Amino acid sequence: MVAETLAISLVTALAKKAFEKFGEKTAELTWNKVKGLSEGEELTTLNLLEKYPENIDLQNEVAEKLQPRLEENPAIAKELEELLKQIPSIQIKQNTISQSGDSNIAIQDTTGSKITIQK
């Protein structure tokens, strides 16, 4: 799994408390592994996410900061990926639309999404 997708999946699972289905021990193990990859300001953001899991901005920020940490620690990334595989309900959608010209209209599901417009 690509680090970016893994980071987004982990944050989504943690925010939805999906790991708790497997017991408090699994949820705590996963949370501690993610927390162990973080430092300084990242820990503050992660703690805020724990307090406000529904906050999309915090989810996006944690995922952005988590991605390079996962790339730097492939063994931990693999462990976390295996934990994610146990959760069938987590789905990640990535929509891409390429358009050229002016006055184009496109519609897609953007609920809880981060939208990046490149020019």
C-alpha cells in the first residue's frame, strides 16, 4: 500500500474508532504505533484528533504528517497495514477529474474530502 493511502486509511480508521471493534488492546496498540511515529507539533495535532475525531481538517493534517513517517519506517508501516486489513468496513475513495478549457462542470462525491485544484 502506498504511504499516502495508508496514512489516509489509518487516520480514517482511528477517527471512526474502527480498531475498537477488535478490542481495546488492538485499538491502543494501533494508536500507540501511530503516536510513536510522531514528534513535537505532530503529537499535538494527533492529540487534538483524539479529542475531536470528526474534525476533517485535523484528519487531513494528521494524514499529511503521517505519510513521510510511514515512508521512513517501512516495518511499522507494514504492521499498521496488516492491522488495517482486519477492518473490512474502511474504504478509501480517490476521485480524479481532469478538465481543460473554461466553464466546465464536474460532479463527484466530496463528502469529507480534501480537494486540490492544480493549474
